[in-house]
Amino acid sequence: MGVPMNINPNNLLPSNPTPPTEQEPLAIENSSLAQRLFRPIQETVERFPLQSWALILILLSSGVGFGATTLLLKLPKTPQCSRVFWPVASASMRLYCAQLSADERTVDSLLRAIELVASLPADHPLHAEVERNIEEWATSILNLAEDEFQSGKLEEAIKTVRRIPDHVEAYKLVEDRIAHWQKTWQEGEEIFAAVESNLRKARWNDAFREGVKLLNIDNRYWATIKYDETVKNIQIAQEESRKLDTAFNIFRRGGIDNWIQAIAEAAKVPSTSYAYEEGQRLITKAKEKIGETIQKLIDDKDWQTLSSVVGRLPDGSFSTEELNEWEILGSSGSDAQMGTLEGLNSAIATAERITDQNRPLYQVAQELIAGWKTEVQDLTLLAQARQTAEPGTIDALNAAIAQAQMIPSSNTRYRDAKQDIATWTKQVQVTEDSPILNKAKELATSGNISDLQQAISQASLINRDRALYSEARKEIQGWQSTVETQEDQPILDQANALGNNQDYQSAINTASQIRSGRALYPEARKKIGRWQSEIQAQKNLQRAYAIAANRTPESLTSAIRLVNQIPSYTEASSQRLQALNTWSYQLLSIAQEKASVSSFSEAIRLARLIPQDSAAYSTSRELISDWRRLLAPPAPVAPPEPSLESSPSAVDSANPSL
């Protein structure tokens, strides 16, 4: 099957590619194979009878057919293309083998196909067909790269399209396609990064809004796999954040211990967790709260609490420098608060361990050291003053006071010095004023007015700012009360005598002579009030009698109301009750007269005006009940029910047969 000599192979383009040449070598190779297969059979025929050969030939023909079929199936698809010497191969052979390679539809096979025909000159008759195939194969490579990009393999896709030869038309699309992929990929990465950032800040809604944007990306990998991953990450982040709820609840309770516990809980969140940043923010907040509390303790000089707090802080929660400085301040401050020279010297030595001038607490330590050094000096001075005051004499005490007054008010020992000065000053004043007060007490022992007045004058020599002033004033008040009582008692006795004789106005005038501020003034005012009540009670009683003289229901009621204002402790109280009973019976009599003419409503109204403490009250209540019954209409009487014995109709209905 050779090619006709008058036909140029380079002008052929087979529609169903078959190798245009090199069939003869294949035939020769197949002939040699047949000889090798049938030579053993020929030798065997010569040794066996003819009948045996018939069966053998049948079996052999079947075996040969099966073997040939198997051999053909195992032959390579293009055995001739693998043995072609390409430098001398024809254009049709190159195109044939290129098409077979391109049919595998892999990047390597498509590139091999392009390479096989790329060297064909532009004036070759097959150039147009070759160019069409090359563009088709290059486009297939672009599509395969697009599939890689859509599946999430950006770098592989870029490497694939960059393998397209730069001389083909499709190569012009390579850079644009790569730029589009990179832009799309960057958009996806930015969205995914925004989601991750929001998740680590516990912004769930923002994360979900960002994640939804992945659905609009022109890439299947980002719109499906990465979107599903985003949704899953949001769920994971929310679950991890919920584990921090306990730490947040503890933090909100406030207090050093709760903040320390919140730090411990938040520290359990690993750095790989979405809740890690949220936990770190909680730790930062708790540390800020602790730092503010510690600073306040330092400002308040609450050194013992400071030492206690620092001792409870977890390892790693604060820097070593901070912990060391806080411990130094707490220890030195506690030593200084002992108030002894040894404690102050120890505090100074401890605080001097803060030597780094760039540390924030260095200046605080220096200020404390300066104060404690001054305190040492003043404490020494106060100790000397106390030693000076030990004899207890006025001169020694005044000298001690002068020494203690040298301690300035800005010094922490000023309070102690002030207390000692007050004590020593009191001792001096007591020593100086005791003779004056004792002499006044001696004068007052006689109890007569002249001696009491001298005692008051003597004790008044003690000034307000002296230690014995309160005691002197108490004695003076007692003596003054005794003097005033002796002077005013005769006046009050005279007023009482007038009042007992019911000369109330004269009693009032006499008692009014006792002035306000005098010892008997409260008692005199009480008596005057009693006598004024007596006068008013007599006036009310006389007025009530005058009103009741008209004997009308209104006048009697007004008189009763007026005498009810008379207090029970007055002399007119007995007359009040007698008049009350008389007028109540008169009012009840008028009510009975109204009832006699059937004016029961008016009778009831008048009877109800009788007061409860009058003798006529119980009778009025009984009459009111009777009159109310007379006013009420009689209840209707129900007719008697008929009985069987007395009602013929009932008998008839019970016995129809009758």
C-alpha cells in the first residue's frame, strides 16, 4: 500500500488520519512474526496422522484468531508516530501525529501537537489548516487553564497558560486572562481576609455580610468551596466566642479577684482560635482595670493591699519590671507605716532598689524616699520632745510643745506631733486652772446666793479655749440655776396661791414676772398655760349656757359642741358634764316630739346629734332603732301552700280516676 508516485504526500490532508507512508516496514515485520508462529506447527504436521491434524487445525485457527485480536489490541495507537524521524518527516505526517496527540486533551499533548506543526513555513499549502488547528489547540489549553483556575489552582493555571507559545494568536489572550484571574483571586482573598478579621473581632454580622460577597465572584472555587468554608468558620468562631462568655461574666462582676480569674479564663483560648483576639482584648481590659486599681492603691498609699494584690497576680500577666516595682513599693510602704525609725530606714533602703530612671514609678519611689527621710528627721525630733515632756512640769511641757511645733504640717508625722502637743497643752492648762476651779467650788459649798455668785465669777475666769472650760461651765450653770431658783421661787409660790383661789388672771400676771432664760421659767410657763385654759373653759361654759337658753335643736347642738371643747383637767369640767347631760335629754325630748307626729326621719336625725359621753346616749340609740323599724315598709306575706286535704283540685289531679 504505497503512495502513488505521481502524488506529492505533502499535498494530502486525510480526513480520517491514516499514515500516508511506512506501511511496508510494518508488513515485513508482521510477515516475520507469522513465520516464527507457524514453523513449530509445520514440524508437528510431519509427525502426526492426517485425522489428528483436522482437530488441531480447528483449535489452532481459533487460537490464532484470539491471539491476533489480542495482539492488535495491545499494539500502540500510533506505533508509526513514535518511530518517525521528525527532521525528514512530511507535513502530512506531522499534522497526522499532531492531531492524534491533541486528541488526548491534556496540556502536554496539546503543546506537543503545536510543536509538531509549528515549524511549517508560511507558504506551505497546509499552513492555513495548521494555523487553524494551532489556534484551536491553544484555545483548548486556555480552557484547561480556566478549569484549573475555577477549581482553585491559580498558580497552576498561570503556569499552564504561560506555556502557550508566544507566536500563536491565542497568546495575546494570556496576559489579559492572567490579569483577570489575579484580580478575581485578589478580590476573593480580600473578602476572605475581611471575614477573618471580623471573626477575630467577634463581628458576626459583618463577617456574614462580607462572606456573602464570595457568591458574586467569577470563580467557582471562591463561590462554593471558600464560601462554604467561610460559613463554617463563622459557626466555629461563634462557638469559640461562646466559650469566653464565662470570662466576660466574671470580668463584669468587678474587683481584683474577678479580673484575675477573667484573665486566667481568657488565657486558655489558643492563638489558633478565632476567639483569640477577643480573649486578648478581654485580658487587656482586665489588666487595665488591675493597673488602675494598683495605681489608686499607690496614690492612696495603701501598701498592704498593694502587696496582697501583687502577690495574687498570675504569672505573665504583667511584665517582670512592673511586678518587681509594685512589690518594692508595697514592701517599703508597709515598713514605713510601722512608724519606727527601723521601719523607715528599711523602707528607704528597699525603695532605692528602683534605679531605672526611665521607669514610670522611679519618680514615685524618689518622692517617697525624700518624704521618709524627712519623716526620719521629724520622728527623731518628736522623740526628743517626748523625752523633754517626761517630768510633767509646766516648763518641761512648754519646752516639749515648742520642740514638737518645729515639725511642719506637710510632714506625715505632723498628726502625731499635733496629738502630743494637744495632750501636753491640756496638761499645762489643767495644772494652771485647777486652783481657780477648786476655789470656786469651795465658795459654792455654803449654798447662799452671795457665795454662789462669787463662785460663778471665780469660775468664769477660765477662758473658752482652756482645757477645764467645759467643766467650769457645767459648774457655773448649776450654781446659776440654784441662784435663780432661790430668787424666783417666792414669785411662783405667790402665783400658785392665786391660782388655787381661782384668781387665774392675777396668778398669770404674777408668774409672768419670771423672765425667759431663768431656771423656773419653764415651770412658770406651764402654770400660766393651765390658768389660761381655766379662764377659756369658764368663758366657753358661760357662752354655751347662753346659747342653750333658746332650747331649739340647733342651739342645743351648738351648746353641746362648745362644752365639748372644755378640757377634762379644768375646774369647769364637772359643770361641763352636767350641762352636757341636761342639753342631751332636752334634745332627745324634742326628737320624741317629732316621732309622736310620725316625723321619724327628723327624730332620728336629732337623736344622732346626742354625744356618746352623755347619759342620754344609750336611750337615743334604742329609740333610733325603733323609729327605723317604723320607717321600713312591712314585708309581704306569702300565701299558704294548698294541702291535699283542703284542696279538691289537688285531690282530683292526684287521683284522675275520681
